[in-house]
Amino acid sequence: MNVWLIAAAALMFGLIPCGIVVFTRDAMNRLVGLEMAGMIETLILIFLAQGFQNPNFYDLALAMALLSFGGGLVFTRFLERWL
Amino acid sequence: MSGAAHLAVEVLLGIAVVVALICCLGLAIMPDFYERLHYMASVSTISSVFVLAAVVVQEGWGQATLKTIVIVLVLFFMNATLTHATARADRVRKLGHWTADPKENIPVVKSGSGGKR
């Protein structure tokens, strides 16, 4: 277990406050929690890719970053117009 | 990798993780929506840049570093866009429009006023 995997494990605790916000607040605050969780998960995937010494895993982190960006924009527009 | 480089990676990762955890805690603690939005910025700028620095120190200039640079750039611009879009959506939900209304009396900082509002 190297320092990257330890960092990934430590950063997973950051998802707990995001989950609290997502599960307890109103719709717009939930969206902020979701966006923050997307960024934290991207960093975790970078840590795991480096920790397992497999550069192909970086594609997962890149996909996560791009998809959380698109998903966040879709939710934003949806909450702005229809909810 | 030398001992100094290993130590540097540990310090850089430690800073990145601590900053990200503090921001996550702030996200849950802050009472206001707009205050909460600010905590996303530190993760996408400070933490991601420290992670990039750690990858550069460990790997040098290779495939992993290039991919990390792309990811950090995506996070950087994604956060700015998402923060603006989210704040705008909240304003539209509350007021029906997002542009400033003269009736709102929003304090404006005039240039040359020395920061007085």
C-alpha cells in the first residue's frame, strides 16, 4: 500500500460531507454537493491510477471529470427552467 | 525515486488531501448556498494543482503527467463554468431573472473609491 492509495482512502472521507449535503438540503444545495463529489471522485481516480501504476486508469478520471461537468450543467439547466 | 522526491510527493499529496477535506467539511457546515459554492473552487485549483505537482515529481514528463494536466485543466474550467451556472440557476429560481435589478440595491464598488461601497 503506497502513499497514493492511502491518499485515495483518506480522500474518500470527503464524500461523507457531500453526502450529508445531498441527503439533507434542498435541490440547489444538493446540486452543489453533487458537483463537489464529482471533483473529489476525479481526484480519487487520479490517486488510484497512480497508486496502481496503470496510466490507462487516468482515462477513467478524465471521463469522470468530463461527465460530471456535463451532468452538472444538465442539472443546472433543469433546475433553472423546469423545477 | 530519491528519498527527497518521495518526501516531496508525500507532502504535496498531504496538502492536496487536507485542503480537499477542509473544503468538503466547509461545504457541509456553511449555512448559505452562495458560501457553499465557494468551497468548490479550492478543490479544483489548490488540490488539483498539488496533485499535478506530485505526479510530475514522481513520474517526470510522461503519459501520466500529460493526462493529469488535461484533467486539471478540465477541473479548472469546469469549476468556473459550473459555479457561474449554478449561482445563476439559483437566482433564476428565486427571482425569475438573473440580471441585476435596480430595485435590489446591490452595492457596487466604484473604481478609485478605495474599496468603499
